[in-house]
Amino acid sequence: HWDNSGYRDFSGFLSALTSEKRKKIKQERRRVREAGIELEILSGHQITEAQWKIFHEFYCSTFYKKGGIASLTLEFFQDIGRTMADNVVLVLARHQGRYVAGAFNLRGTDTLYGRHWGCAEDFHSLHFECCYYAPMDYCIEHGLARFEAGAQGEHKIARGFLPTPTWSAHWL
């Protein structure tokens, strides 16, 4: 998880890291900018049907590439966008006017939860920008205390996340 220690901006967060981590993150963000990628961060009310459709295609592509099954339907995303609009945060990335990637997040009272990502085209460091850095920026801007970016990934530690024990209960 990533904890917002009252940072005023992303630079404040970076200043709390080692110079090596700081340099790596700045380099990754710069690569995305230099590729001409523009990001949009949208809440549920702002997301159009066309944007949900393209995000759903990104979502499905991740499962197809990894050999999994995309169990969430386009109708699910459209419905959650309507019924929980204040809790939905969608990051969309555009290159040359065309959407190329997106990340779906849910917002609680003090936490942002990142869950699904997908892309139509690979760009160096775009995953990190959409799934980690832009949501961290969002948390800082909106005063959220933490960001839970999903399971897995030693690569997250190099980007300012801390190992955090978690628990879950499942009913099958």
C-alpha cells in the first residue's frame, strides 16, 4: 500500500524517497510525457458510454494476453459508473488523440483501491503512470490517506509502496 503522509504534491512524496527511487520515478514519468501520452482522470459521472466501452476492451485484453477470463462485463462497468459514480475513478491515457490504456479504481472515504488495467498499445512506463503515479497524484489532490494498488509486485516497493499484511474472507 501507499500512504499519503500529508504530501502537498507529488514532488513532496518524491522528496521522501531515496535518490535512486526518486530518479527512477522521474525517469518513468518523463518517458510517458515524451511519448506524447496525455492522461485523463475521470469520476463516474464524467465517463461516457464510449469511454466505458474502450476501457472494457482494455480490461478484456489483459485477461486475453495472460490466458485468463474477463468476468466483468461492459454492463457491469456502465452500471457501477452510474450507481456508484462518486466512488469510481478511471484513468485513461491518450496518444495522438486515441485512447491507448486505462486503469479502473474505486474510491472509499479515505482510500483509493486500484484494481484493473489494460492497454491497446505498449508504451514504456505507461502501466506505472496509469496504475500508480496518476492515482497517487489523485490521492494527494483529494486528501485520501492511502492507495491500495492491488495484489502482487515487488516492483511496487521501488515505486514508494510498502509491504502491508492484508486479510480477506471468501465464501464459496
